[in-house]
Amino acid sequence: MNVPDHKKFAKRADQKNPERKQNGKFKIVYHGTITERLGIDLAVEAVAKLKGEIPGLELHLWGRGDSLGFLQDRAGELGSEKVVFFHGMVPIEELSGVLAEMDLGVIPNRKSAATDLMLPVKLMEYIALGIPVVAPRLKAIEYYFTDEMVSFFEPENVDGMAEAIFKVYQNGSRGKSQADKAKEFLEQYGWEKQSLDFINFYLGV
């Protein structure tokens, strides 16, 4: 399974508690390919709905892709240019440090034959770092994760995504509980375990 490198994505003792918002900010993050087909425009719209409801709300987008210009324009149309930030690429060696400053990870994927079967690596990277996640109810994600692990919304439902985000903001203890519970996935499927399974398979054990 394509899980995060535990050496690069391990929660450190000095990383902030996801229950605590720093400097009056509530930072949401998406990192990866910046493309409309992955629903990032839906996340921008959800944040636009919430910018008057959540003080210090910010959406940070890390990566490159064919929809970058479109999304920048869309944020401007929604009056969200001061709360949506586009950062470009970040070296993998620095990524965990960047993500560790975030309060919530968002998986905005649209529903398709591909995304229904996709288990996003970014979701697992957020979990490895102890960051709560909001995610669409898609088959692969629901197969491995429960409502006790992530905050679900119906795919392509902007209001549902906004509501899920607001609930995590409103109830930091639940977000922290979900982040802690989600670690069970990595305990079962993390690379430290799968590497041993792979070696044993190779050795015929």
C-alpha cells in the first residue's frame, strides 16, 4: 500500500496539539496536484462560505497543477483572496514541518470511477502527523476509515464540506479524538509493518 514514509511523517512531541489554534488562526490545508478534477475549487467555495463564521480562517494550498490560475481567479471572485493562499511546491524534506502547522486537512475529491477507488496519500500523511481530516464518503476511504476517524461529507456537496469543517473548528476535542483514532490505520497498514510483510513474502515465510 502506498502509505507515508514513517521517517518523514512522524508526529513529533514539539508539534502543536490539533485541538489548539495558534495566533487566532484556523488553518486548513490541501497539498498535492492543483486541479479542478480533485475538487479543490469546492474547498475554495466551502471556505468562502465560512470566512465570516470562523475567525482567522485560512486555506493553504501547496502544489502545482493545471487549475492554479482558475482557482486563483475563483478565490478572487468569491472575495477570498485574503484567506486562500497558494504556495507552490515544497521539498519533501520540508513538507512535514509545513503540514504540522495546520489545524485541519481537507480531501475535497469529486466522485468518479477513479476517486471512488482512490485512497489519497495526503489523507494518510495528515493522519501520520496527527492532523484531523474532513473527507468525502467515497468507497475506498469509507472502507478503511470510520466516522470516529475522520469527518465525512457527501462528495461534491460544498455545504456539507463547510459544515464538516465548521464542526471540527467548533469541537476541537472531537477533532483531536478523530486524529488519535485514525492512527489505528497506520498501526495496521503503516510501512513499518508492511515492510516486514513484504520481506517475509520475498523470503517465502
